[in-house]
Amino acid sequence: MKNPFHIMIIPTLGCPGRCKYCWSSEEGSPVMSVDTVRDLVAWLKEFRNDRVTFTFHGGEPLLAGADFYRQVLPLLAGELKSLTPDFALQTNLWRMTPEIARILAEYHVPIGSSIDGPEEITDSQRGEGYFAKCMKGYEVAKAAGLSVRFICTFTNKSVRHKEEIFDFFKAKGLDLKLHPALPSLRSENPKEWALEPADYGDLLVYLLDKALENFGKMEVMNINDLCRCVFTRRGSVCTYVNCMGNTFAIGPEGSIYPCYRFVGMPEWVMANVRDRPTMEQLMQSEPGRRMTAFSDYVDTACKDCSHIRYCRGGCPYNAIAPSGGELEGVDPHCPAYKRIFDELNERMNAEMFDEPPSGMGFGLSVSRKKKPGVMTLMRKISMQ
């Protein structure tokens, strides 16, 4: 089970990469100080008592350097022991060194990284040499015993090669987690790489079929999450859950934001950790009121949708940020979400009412004569 409370620490917005669909800043951007982390610790001691996950994100969090993590990890783990903290880190792995890997391994920090498929496809979207640098860091992380999983960003260009990309992950023995390229808020052509909702919906259905076809051999993490939503009738990952009050991001200078995607935008600063704000103060901030307004909007706009309980209108950032903070609709990927949720529900209902083979019921072993279906996947997920 995921921890109910999530703090995303953004040590810097800088990144050495030049991914074509990204909006990160230059490598020389300011880096968070250890004193700012001490202020974060002091705030959290008074703020909330739930189990917490700290995710180091960016920009590129490894730019903070080995000494940052050598000091910060024991500080968070020791001073906030009552919150039983877990850790994670999202990185392109370019700056992974044996020293940093050893520090992260000591605190069992799982690594998330990004490749978009085979080297040619990855480099065409993320810049020449990205793939080789990422794989070099991957080997350093693996040598230290770190767990590494990759996110694959699908753009309106790479989605045409979805079969090749899936086969790449399968051949490498890697589970697949996907992310749709979003319109860049800091680009003159914001939709140049963005994945259109209709294409995203088609992609999700394709990956559902591939996940079932390869059941027991590899996993498509997004399909697992979507199945969990339908099976439990509630959202289980940030896109499909009301994240307000449960997720915050801390910028390099200690500013508190509703999500890491807003970091660096002054109009989305809720407070600063050094001021130790209460939950009420955060919610009464202008960004807090905007985010709450989105949840209230969903209650009305999506009230007739059968998926409202576990979708919640999708991601507030996707819905709010492109319109400059104005609330004009739900997540633009809504048609994709409806497509896959409808598909899952229809298959689940068909399988439930289909007479099972003799001696087989939900929760029992899959018949050797019957191909795995959505119910098979849901059974597995329910037991995790």
C-alpha cells in the first residue's frame, strides 16, 4: 500500500539533459541547502502524523551531489522517525556515481528513471547521447543493489512506434511504465510533442492487451494502477485521486507547492517551510483555493460519469495550468481515461458473467486452457 502522505523534494530545477518535450531550466539553477531540509523537518514534526514518502525529483536531483544526500537522508530518517519515512528518487541517472549509489542503497531508495524505448527513439526525443548516459548510470545503480524502474514518455511521434517500444522493454526484461507527453507551458509551440487524448486512449487499450498477452512475464504498471482503480472503486495513484492535502512539493528555496509540476511558478507558492504553515493556512492560500475549486468543479462536471469515484477528473495540473490558472474544464486527457476505464469495466463484466471453467472461480488458479483476462490481472493485483 502507498503511504497516505507524499512530500516531493525538488533539490534543483536544473538538469543537464535537453529533452525536447521538457520545460526544465538550465544546469546552473540554484540547489537546495541542507538548512532548507532542516526547516522542512521542523515543519513536518508539527504538521502531520501519517506515514510519509519522500520523493526526490527535479530537474535532476543528482545535481545536488553526494554530500547533500549523505546529510539529508539520515536527517529525514532520524528526525522524522515517527512518520516511518520511505524514500524514492527520479533521475536520468547521468550523474549516478558509486558514492551516491552507496548512500542511496543504505536507505533502500528505489530509483525511477526515463527511457523512451530503443536508443534511436530515445535520443530523437531526449537528445543525442541520452540513452548511453542513462544506461551507464543504470549499471552503476544496479552494481550497488539499487532497484531501478523506467518511465517511458510517449509523444505524438513515438506512439507510432508503440510495438517496437513495447518489444524493447520486453526484450530487456524491464517492466513498462508510461507517461503521456504534455503540452509544455514554456514553449512557443506547446503541443509540438504532446500526445493527443485519442491516441493516448488507443495506446492504453493496446497496452492492456499486451499486458494480458504477457501475463506473468512482464508488467505494465499503468495498467495495474488502472485495474486497481476499477477493482477497488477508488483512485490509487495521483492522476486519479484527490491529491490536495496529501501531496506537496518543496522547491529549492523551501517554497511549498501543490505538486512538483508547479515548482518554479511564483503564482503557485502556498507558503514556505521556514514559516511552518498549518494545513488550514495552506488550503486558504490562493493556490490551495484553486486546487480545492477543481475538486468542487469535478463534483458537478463529472457527476453523471460512471468513473467519477476513481478518476476524480484526472490531474488538476493538466486541467488548470494550461489555462493560466483559470478553471475551464477537467483534465484534457479525459477521453483517454474514459476509453480505458470503459474497456476495463466491459471486459470485467463480460468475464464475470461468462461461465468459468469447471472448478475455477475468482481467486483461484487460472485454467491452463483459458487465456488470462482482466479478472486474472485484478486478482493478482488484489493479492499484492
